[in-house]
Amino acid sequence: YKKHSNKANSHKEAQMTRRNERISELIKRDLSRLLERKVNDPRLNKLISVTEVSLSPDLKYAKVFVSVLGNETNKSDMLAGLNTASGFLRKELGTHLKLKCIPQLSFHYDDSIERGAKLLGLMNQIDIT
């Protein structure tokens, strides 16, 4: 009986993980569109990209990772603008997504694109002779 119970639990966990991933992708897609078209905060330029959305297992909280193209934007101002707009974004997500509970959004800067560009620059500087 224990083996069957563990197997059932792992199957249920796998289903929840797939659901979590699907919802994360939907939130990522919709937030990208909303940031591009609906948010009018001057701290937020149009070059913000949502790189990842990480949901809590109960789907009540979402960490939204963003990056920005170009260095002209102050990262702390951008994050403050996003956190200020989070209520509006959450309400808009509620009209697009058919979920019982729309997760609370928290925004975090993702510097992986910058780190990748820096690494490529260093690799290009290496003399291959």
C-alpha cells in the first residue's frame, strides 16, 4: 500500500508542477503585454522584459524577474515603479486569467543577460593563439 501511495503522491506532485509551469508561462506572457501596452509609469520604459515567473506551490505568490535593455534606467526606480503598479497588474491579470486566486506579485531584477554579455565580452578578449 505504501508503494502505491508514494506513486500516487509523486504523480500528483508532477501534475501540480506542470500546472505551476503553465500558469507561470501565462503570467509571464500577460505581464509582458501589460508592461508594453498598459502601464504609463515614467519609471518604466518599454524595454523591460519579464525573464521568469516563479510561483509558490500554493499559487498565492509570484516572484517576477525582469531585465531591461540599455543602462539608462535606474534599476531601483524601475523596481519601485513595478511594485507600485503590482496592484494594477494583478487586477489586469485577473481579467485575463481564469484562476481562483491571482498571485501576489513581487518584482526582482534579473541580471543574467548583463552577466552573459560581460562573459561574452571577456571571451572575445581572449587571444586564441
